[in-house]
Amino acid sequence: MLTACSDTSQASGESSTTSTAPTGTQPSTTPSQATTTTSTTAPAPTTTVPVPTPIPVDDLEVVAFPVPAGSRPHDVAPAADGGVWYTAQGSGDLGWLDPASGETRLIDLGPGSRPHGVIVDSGGTAWITDGGRNSIIRFDPEADEVTEYPLPDDRPDANLNTAAFDGAGDLWFTGQNGILGVLDPLSGEMEVFDSPRGRGPYGIAATPLGTIYFASLAGNYVGQVGDDGSTTVLGPPTPDQGARRVWSDSQGAIWVSEWNSGQLSRYDPTTEAWVTWPLPGTAPQAYAVYVDETDIVWISDFGGNAIHRFDPNSESFHTFELPNSPSNVRQILGRPGEVWGAESAADTLVVIRGASE
């Protein structure tokens, strides 16, 4: 087991006040044609979880929240206190937004920081993948404390991307330069593995049962991760599709955003079948994918400057145009009733939620 040292320092933060700018959107509806294929990989267990009823699409609106200029927000994660964390990749900070007031706070992550991903654990602690510092960073908002877990010296410049917790509470993470890693948050022990096909690991997610899957953008595959760090390669049916991000629904099916092909895919571990749907528009570029608590799928589209809502039951898309152009939403995450994204090209966070009275 490779071990990483842990250094603790006090975080410094600055606050600035911004205004909210609600933007109402009338979504368009697009029927889709699906393609189904079958894989030959070993099936994985799934779970049955009751899901709530989605908010009707006509009752949803887009609301925009400016963040400090130069932030270039990359990823977002709803915070336990009602705020929203975001990685300010342009300024090297962890950002926090109060949606009620529009106020923001920036937490300095150290010299050379280029934070990419951020997620929140069950205790409300934020975990950041920082490519600039080649470290996993933990921020405890109650203690106002930053703890850094550098990658081993023999793993420089991993180009860290995103992270997810497995069922045992270990933090798995990807690096685009060809690595997959795991951190034990209790001991600080870290192990790093070479990924299949070299460069490419990007988005990562866990199923409700805690199984880890990741997407390899350059490798054109989805990987299912074993407890020992081994990867089972699952090939989406479209060659050179550019699998970018992944997310699980409540049943353990894996949804994939395909950057090169402009498609949305689903892999069912129980049947080993793949289904693909082309995104609406003439030149879609599927970047982020997220499945909400109602099993509605959300996809950001650089080509369409939009976020699409996909209903797996009707197999139809609803398109929400984004407030700024270009917007470049690189990641989507949410909490019940809210779907958040970061307009990295416009220094803006956006939320799709039920329209206010």
C-alpha cells in the first residue's frame, strides 16, 4: 500500500457579495431513437430503491448566480448547510455560494492550486481533487481547516479529475494522465494504480451499493473497479465515443456522457446491455451527466449551450437553454429538487429547480 503524508493548515477565506439573476426557460421536448447492444462482461448486483415523483418539466426554471470574476468554476457540490461548493479553478480556490443572498466565499487551497472536482461526504466535509497541487484536499467547514493528501512522489502530474466514495467509505479518484487511486480518509493511506489503456480516466461515480465506475475519455471505455483496484473494461458500443463522465441511477445502471459521439448511454449490469440515445441538436457535445433522486437524467451539452433533461420512461429530452453563451457547464450535481451546474466560461453557477411563486 502506498502511503501519502497529511499536512494540516488553517484556511483563509474572503467573502464577496453578488446578486442573483433568475432566468426562466421554456424547455423544448425532443423524442429520441435508442440503439441497444449487449456486452459480455460479468453482471454486478443491483438494488431496488423507491424514487419520488419528478417535478413536472413545465414547473422548472433556470436561476443564475454570478461568482467572482476569474473564478472559472469547474465542478459544483451542494453543501450540507444549504450553500453550494464549487471549484474556482481560475483562482485556485474552493468557493462557497449562499443561494439565498448570492454571497460567496473563497477558501485558499495553496500556491499553484488548480482544483477540478469537489464532492461532499456524509458529514458535510468537502473533498477536492487538485491537479495543480497533485493532491486530494479535504476542507472541514466546521473547523475551517484544510488537510492535504499529496500523491506519492512517483506519481507526479497525475492531472487529477474527480472522486467518489465507495460503499466502505474509501475515496476513489481519477487522473487523466493514466491513474486510478484510492484514499482511506481515516488513516490517510493512499494507493495509486495504472489505468487500462493509459491516459484518459475522467468522471467517476458510485452505485447505491457502493460499486465504483469511471469513464476514460481518451481510452473510450467505462471501467468497473474491483476492491483490489483492478478494472473491468466495459466498452460502449460506439467506437471512439469519448466516454467523459458517468453516474448511477437508483437501480445501479450506469449512465455515460459521450463527448465525441454526442450521445447518452446506459449500461445495465444485470443484463449486460447497452442503450444509446443521440442528444438533440445538430452538433451536440455531451460533457456532464447526473441522475437525480427521481431517476431523471441530466446532461450538459457544449454544442447546444444547454442542459438536457432525459426521462428514461418516455425516452424523451427536454432542453434548457443556459443564460450565458458560451456557458461550458462541465459538471452537474444536485440535491432533492435542485440540479446545479457551473458555467465555467461565464463565472456563473446555475440551478434548475421548481419555479418560485
